[in-house]
Amino acid sequence: MYQSPRRLCSALLHRDAPGLRRLPAPGLRRRSPPPAASRLPAASAPPARSCPRTVCSMGNGTSRLYSALAKTLNGSAASQHPEYLVSPDSEHLEPIDPKELLEECRAVLHTRPPRFQRDFVDLRTDCPSSHPPIRVMQWNILAQALGEGKDNFVQCPVEALKWEERKCLILEEILAYQPDILCLQEVDHYFDTFQPLLSRLGYQGTFFPKPWSPCLDVEHNNGPDGCALFFLQNRFKLVNSANIRLTAMTLKTNQVAIVQTLECKESSRQFCIAVTHLKARTGWERFRSAQGCDLLQNLQNITQGAKIPLIVCGDFNAEPTEEVYKHFASSSLNLNSAYKLLSADGQSEPPYTTWKIRTSGECRHTLDYIWYSKHALSVKSALDLLTEEQIGPNRLPSFNYPSDHLSLVCDFSFNEEPDGLL
């Protein structure tokens, strides 16, 4: 195990972590602006005792988090049992202060280059909203087993892929943008990392693994990878949920989707959120098209013929020129792709959402999307993409960024008077 000179809260490290050590004075790693305090709910547990940030790591919160999460740290044990489909009970776990956890992530990452700075692009329309926007984050986080064992990122140093630090980069990205809804693909550390930590930040999570996950072919894997969907419980109430194993040409496939209907507690309005990850690789275009049609049919039924507004997040593994993209763009669900709004004419997708170098060569593609019901919802803002200069010549993943896919983040609001079909 990597012997970090910093000790993250024990929610993120194993029992054999090194002993307590003092943190150096800040300045080794430039910090991004602190996240808005209003998005994630504050911890309801008693306030943590104060301590100088320059000399201690989470203060007495460390032992508190350690005792609460000790049972979840052995991820490999959890993944070897069939009950991986059911989320463990986390009601007994104390809440975590998101600022405190973010500080700990930054402490662990102090020797790495600073995280990339990305700005939100204001896309506000004339449609006013009396309720706070809904921030949705879409991200293929790169399964740990695949990153280390199968994906062959030839320009990425092995040290950059070590889980003890890479998971802190993933958490830092999530904590920096503080989504209300988080849609993830390639999650193979759900039970030992994301479920216990995000549940303590106020999220309710659902995980649906691939039936034949390629992670299981990698030695020392942490179980199957799959899709995960999290939402803040203080903002939304779960109305119903469906785990869907996608079909293609009437055959069950290895790809899945999670579809949930949520009700906003502020407005009492309902909407449907879906996360999926379609089949990868060139040569599988017709297969992806069939999977997309199956998902659209399921969404048609769940939204009662588009009566319920819809947001679909996913790694579609398909460029905008593919049939599956065209199916979503022309569907009777009246969907639009949110990131098209960043283009000058509002009609073009970004030039890339993934950029990597494998043994087969350099891969620069647009594969990730956030679709939404264009008559019922408006995109208030969207997180801009990393520039080529920021990504650098060795591409992704890197010491700066934990995945080969960029995260997409949008702020949505309900249109006050939806016109026509939703």
C-alpha cells in the first residue's frame, strides 16, 4: 500500500495506514476557490473541535470517521458476495463536514500539481425560476481495475493511478462542484469509498453493476464496475427507481442503466433522472444503437409518454455522428443535449469529452452527454471543458486529473410554464 506522508481521514485509508503526522504549512499545492457553502448540507453532528489547519489533519474528526467507517474499508470482501446489489445500511454513520473532507483530500494530494480550474458558462435564458437550480454532474470516473490493469494509458505514470491518491482527486472534483445529483460510470469502489462517504455528505445512492464486468478479469480487482446515481436527500424525495439491463436485438447485454423519479422538496415538481454506460469500441455502432432504442423505450414508459421531465446522463461511447445519438436527438421525448449550448450556434457538441493515449494511438472523442427535456427544463449554466493546454501533451488521466473522461456539470431549472409536450 502507498505510504502517504499525509493521513487522510480514516474513511479513505486502511487500517495499516501510517501513524499520525503533522501537516506542513500550506502552499505546496495551490487550492481552488472553496465550494459554495450553501449547496451541500452542513453536517448535523456536533461541530468538530477546532485545530490549526497547518498542523493537524481533521483534528479529532479522524478518529470519529475511523470508527464509523471501519467496517466498510475492506472493499474486496464486500464485492465477493451477491448482496453487492443492495446498498448497506449507513444510517448509523455520522455526517461529514464537506469542507473538512475537502481539506483532507487536498492534504493527501499536496505533492501533486494543482487541480485544473474550470469556469461555469452562464447560459441563463429569460425564463425566471423561483427555486434554486438543480446541479447535475455526469462523469465516467475510470474504474480502478481498468485503469491499472486493462486500459494501457501509455503516457500516464503508474504512480498517477494509485487508488490511495486517485480517489482523493475524484472526491475533490465532486466536492469542488457540489452537485445535487451525481451520475457516475465505471464505479468499482462503490461500497468501500463512494457509498459510505457520499451518504455521510447527505446523498442517497444506488449502484447497478455490469453482469460481466471486465474488472473481474483483473487480478486483485475490487469487484464489478457499474453505474451509480446519487442525489441529495435534503432536496429530493425518491418516488420510484428502476435498474435496467439493456437489451440489443432482444438479447440481454452487459450494459445497464439506473432510472429514478425524484420529487423536488422546494417545488413539489417531479422529474426523471437516468444514468447509463453504453457498449464501447469501434465496430459496435449497431449494438449501441439498439441499446439506445431500448433505453428510450424504457424512458418513454417511465415518464408516462414524456409527461415527466427527463435528464439522461451517460457515457454513450458514441460520437454525435452515430445512430444512437441521432435516436436521442430525434426522440419523441423531446430531448436536447445540454453541452451543445456552449457552442457559438448552440448546435454543435464539444470537440472532445475524453482524450487519452493508448498503445493503439491517441484517442480524442466526444462520448459523454447530458440530455434534458427541452420544453420543461432550462440550462442555466454549464461547466466549461478543459483546454488542450490544461490537459497537456500526455493527455488523460494524469497527476492532475483522475479519469480519461471529463466531468460534465449543468445547472437546470424548471420552466415556469412548459409549453406543449414535456
